[in-house]
Amino acid sequence: MSLLSVVPAGQLTTEVAIPTIADGVTEPEEAVRIQLFGFEEPPVGPIFTGRAEDGS
């Protein structure tokens, strides 16, 4: 899955929302991996990892 978010010039942060759905199924902890892409050299940035939390 790809998700696009823009960090405007002069800004250091942006918010990224990853949509999820409640399916009523008990599942193990789920992980997310995000890698930044840009137009400079090199075009890819660091990889960030995290976990999906229960939003209820």
C-alpha cells in the first residue's frame, strides 16, 4: 500500500493517518513501516516503524 503526504517547504513535520477498519477479529499486534521519499539525492530517506493501536 502507498500513502502520500506532503511536508511543505519550511515545515519539519506532517501528520499521516493510516485508515483501519474494525472487523471484530482478534489479531496479533500489527506493525507499520514508513519510508520517506523525496526529490533530492539520495531520493529515499530513513525507515520508520511503529505499531497499529486500538483506537477505541
